[in-house]
Amino acid sequence: MLYREAGQFKTNYASDQALLPILQDRIGLFVILLIAFVGIPLFASDFFIGTIMIPFLVFALAAIGLNVLTGYAGQLSLGTGAFMGVGAYSCYKLTTLFPDVNILFAILLSGVFSAVVGVIFGLPSLRIKGLYLAITTLAAQFFLEWCFIRIAWLYNYNDSGAIEVPQRKFMEVAITGASATPTVRYFIIVSIVALLSLVAANVLRGRIGRSWMMIRDMDIAAELMGIRPLYAKLSAFAFSSYYCGVAGALMVFMWLGSAEVEAFDINHSFLVLFMVIIGGMGSLLGCFLGAAFIWVLPIIMRGIPSLMGWDVLAATTEHITNIVIGLLIIFFLIVEPHGLARLWQVGKEKLRSWPFPYASS
């Protein structure tokens, strides 16, 4: 009754093949966008925006990139952190070599350099797959980390070895640097994430996305049906690395303000991988759910003792939070191995038949 397709007739192919053919989905997306673009900037505090929402969106974008490669194309990668670093360092060099270039254009362009690097390290996928490919991407992670440390040109020979974000303005409003407010930076991030999410959703519904899924399910059969593995796999690596590169640039320029090589280490690669697994492989919605579960939920749990007035040590709160999050991860993987997105899908299927029970076999 609340979530039914009954009575929603399609009179042409365009409406039948729409991104959101069901009215309730369109209303839900409109409400989410309204909250994201209006509600949060108006009513949320700077602490909430800067500590929770900005990193949540950055990691969700990185999870989309990894999910395209692993969940849709079936190519396991452990180098997400390094590809994010390529985007961050590329954006830093673009802003220093071309200071008059708009910083937003530099952020979007930085993903192109990450895509090129991703294609280079994606070449072994033409011969190997599975855990062997994961080891190759792990080697890319360590090699790129070494480059970030040893090639001083990448960080302009800074004595600290860190990249520091310069102050840039757009239409007389500071969007990077110390004077940029969290609300302005949040507007930029949420706009870029919404745009790239829309692009990813349409690409995955099209010919390119279907070729990725065919390669994932059975690459030999896909090749026999006319899919070129070279083009499909390398395009998946390029698309995924572009998103990770843009996420890395946003992480440094719109969130951290400065970063060293540790910001792109193997721990971040595993963190994004956990978001994809918990959220749901092969689901764009799962990227946001996984990022919320891995990043937002621990912050909320750490703040519960102070909100309740409990006198608990910070170290104790940290340990309890890690234990609870670990138990929840095990619980959700047991209940639904396909992630939180599958649980949401099951919930929608039950709403379609509510209040009528399923027919017994």
C-alpha cells in the first residue's frame, strides 16, 4: 500500500527505462536531496558538517569508485588509498603550477591522472584475476606510497613532506584554506558527489555497465558474446580510479586542509573495502550505507557517553565502540552476506506486499 507499482502505468519506453520508475523512489530521492542541500546547511552545526558529513561524503565517493571495479566489474583491488593519493597530489600540483585555474576544475581534472595510473596498474587484470590481482593492486599501493615519499617534486620540496592546501576563492567566496567555512566546503562536496553518483548510475545502466557485469559473471562467455575484455577491464579501472582520485582531492582540499603520505596508506584502502562489503557489492546505495556504518556510526557511539553525562574515559569509549562495531559487522554479514543494501531491498519487497502475507508454498 505504501510502496506499490500498481496504477503507475508506463506509456513509452523512456518512462519504462527511467532511472527511478517508481513514484515513491522519486519522492524519497527528492526528500534526501532536500535534506542534503537545504536541511543540513540550515540547521546542522559546523562540527556536525565538518566532522561527520564531509568525511562521510568523501568516503562514499571513494566507495563508489571501488564498488564499480570490485562489485560491478569483479576486479578485486587493494590500492584504493593510493589512487586517492594520486588524485590529491595531482590536484596539489595543478594548483601550484596553474594558480589561476579554478580549484573546482583542478579537483575534477585530478581524477584523470588517477585514471591513467589506474589503467597502467590494471593491465595485469588481462592475465590474472582474483587474489592474484589483489596482490598486484597491493603492490601498486606500496609503490605509489613510496613515490609520495621519495619524489619531493610531488610536494614541492616541502621540508615536512606534506601537501598544504592554498587558499582559493570562487566568486569572492573562499572555498579552500583556513578561511573557508564548513558549510561552503560541504556544498561543494555534496554537489560533486551527487553529480558523480548520477553519472555512475547512468553508466552502470548502459552498455558499458552491462559489459562490466558480464565480465564479472563469466569473462569467457562475455568474450564469446562480443565483449572485449581489454576494453571492459581497463575502462572499469579507469572509471574506478577517476572516482577515487576525485575523492582523494576532496579529502585533502575540502576536509583535511593538509595531508602527509599516511593519509593514503593501506589502512584507508581496507577502510573503503570494508564500506563496500558491509554496504553491499554491486550497489550504489550500499556505498552510502557502508560509509555511514563504518564512519558515522562510530562517531555517534563515541558521543553517547558525553550526551548522557556518563563519566567514562575516552580510551574506554574507544574500545567499547570498536567491540560493538565489530560485533555489528559480524551480525550483519551473518544475517545478510550481501550487505545493508540487500536488507533495504528486502524491506522494500515486504512493503510491496504489506499488509498481505506471502503466499505459502
